[in-house]
Amino acid sequence: MPTRIARVLFTEAQIRERVRELAAQIQRDLEGKDLLIIAVLRGSMVFLADLIRFLPMPLRIEVIRAASYGQSTVSSGVVNIRDDMDVTIQNRDVLLLDDILDTGRTLARIREHIQSYGPRTLRTCVLLDKPARRVVPLEPDYCGFRIDDHFVVGYGLDYRDTMRNLPYIGILDDDVTPGPVKP
């Protein structure tokens, strides 16, 4: 375990099982739909790859970039969206996929952006939900795990763009999580 990890919150096996369960729920709810999964880069890449392996249904994948953290562990409150999508969203059944629902600002902003394209349905799926930090009233349609207010890394989640490759989700040591990065 890297020295910056205080403890493992979810093991690789726990994550794999929960992702399998989420896929089964999504399959039941969206079977026969014209499913388009829009994943928020970069954090949701690992989650996306594992989830679609458990979804034996026709689907398309698209990605969108959004950021509010930059190099900090605290959200700036400003959500920047880079929309490079080249797929038709109108009248599609869309599943918006993200790694973590924290303040709700990013997911709400992206949801509003996608809604403007006129999807038939729009549902949200997050691996982690951190309701203690919510400032925008938003609940995901599908949620892997609810967590307390910890800064977590691994399985796509990062600290200053590192530790995404950890196969588990761990809580970062308190001594490396103070506010914004100093120049």
C-alpha cells in the first residue's frame, strides 16, 4: 500500500462485485433501450471499462470532460465543460456515468448540459456518493457506494492526477490533503 494511503475503503473484490450488481440493475432497467453511456473523463474511465464488461446489451459510449478541482483537493465551485461529443443525443436513453458525486455541482452542470440536447431519458450513475459535501440537491439514479467525507483515491480517482491506477479505493492520509496546491 502506498505510504499516502491511510486505509483501504473498498477492496478490488468489493468493487468488482458492486459494479457487477450495478450492471445487473442497469440491464434490468434499460434493456431494449437505445442506450448511450456518457462518461465523465478522466475519473470514470476504470469504472466505465469494468461496468460495460458486465452489460450484455447494445450500447454506445461517449465521453465528456468536466473539471472543478484542478490541482486542488477542494472544488473551485466553477465547473468547466469541454464537449467534444460527436454522437446524437436527441431521443436517446442516456446514462451519465461519473466516478464520484461530491458537492453535486459538476454532475448537475453536466446533466443540465446533456439535457439541452433533448435525450429521451437521462439517468445518472456514480461509483461513489459523498452526501455530506452536497451543496446542489442531486441524488444519483444508480450508486455503487455511499461514503463519509474522506478524500479518496484509486480505481480512477486521483490526487493531483496520480494514484488512479490503484486497484482499490483508499483514503488519503490527512497530511497530504490540505486545501489548494501552493505554486
